[in-house]
Amino acid sequence: MAEIAEGGGGGHDKGKKRAKKSSTRVDMTPMVDLAFLLLTFFVLTSTFSKPKVMSLVYPAKPDPAQEIEPQKINNAITFLLTEDKIFYYSGQYYPVNAPGPKGPTVLEETDFSAKGVRKLLADRNAFVLKGKEGLDKKLKAKQIQDSTYLRMLVDFKKDPESLKVLIKTDDKATCKNFIDLIDELKIAEIGVIAPVDILASELDLVNQKIK
């Protein structure tokens, strides 16, 4: 048991009588118990910071011996990053030697301005953004719980009407542009994001646009 004791009584002067002081004892045990109670309280009520990560879908590596063929994609945008430029095309890719109903694929250029990538994604992913807006109102009005909100938002992102994004880079693309694009995709609530290898014919289109 912790305690503080003070000795009483001092020397006696001649001719004077001094009252004898009794020893003072302070029990510190309740303070120790209180410290442990406070420590337990803060540990149980504290919220530990969670790392903020964004899941990306990485497709399986193709067999190098086999020729890579463009995959059929519905409701998707493919971004091609090179140096400080960003190109994109919508839907299925059609090379020059195998044009689609509207001819071969033509690249469009965009940037990170207010009317660039952010507006493009907001327009194309309006289905998810409108759904999220409705869920936000219900959550604010306490009509749904947090867990229900997250589950329904995931369902919106998995819906066939939601936008899918493919990201392709060449050896000149900057890490900054890639990270900035990922940030814009997060803001636009894109559910499916897949970094994939760039095709040789796509790289030719990029080089032609740069020239």
C-alpha cells in the first residue's frame, strides 16, 4: 500500500513545551485505482485511425506467347496516360485493321481542369452519383443505418449502368498524373478501376496524337 508519512516532533527547547505532532499518513491506493480506470476508459472509447486505401482491380497477366486481343467492354472509359497528357476513348476499342460500326477508335484529349476529367466522369457516372445523393439524404434523415448506406452504395457501383474505368500508361507517363487520376476516380465514385497493359496499336494512336 502506497503511503506518505511525515515524522512528528522535533527537538525540545529548554524552558518551552511544544505540542507533540502526530505522523501524517496519505493512502495513495485509490489514486492508483483511478489511474487504471481512466486508462481503461480511454483505451475502450478511443477510435484507432484506419489506413485510407482504394481497391484496384488487377486482371490476370496474359500469356506472352499469345496475342493480346481487345476485350469487349460495355459502359467504360479507357484512359491513356503519357508524359503530361491524358487521352481517352469510350467503349470498345477498334483498331485500324478491325474498325467497328463507326470506324476505328479515335482518341480524345482531356486534362485535370474543372471541365476536364472531373466533368467527364461526373457526366458518365451520373447513375451512381445520383444514387449516392439519395442515400446521403436518407442517412442524414436517419432513415437508414451506416451499414445499410455502405451496402447500398456498393450495390450502385456494381450495377451494369455504373461506369467502369481502365487505365493504361506508357513508359513516359508520370506518377503524379496517375495518382491525380485515381483521386478523380475516387471523387466520381467509380466502382471498378482496372490498370491494364497498353496495346501496341493504342500506343501508336497516342504517338500520333502527340505529333
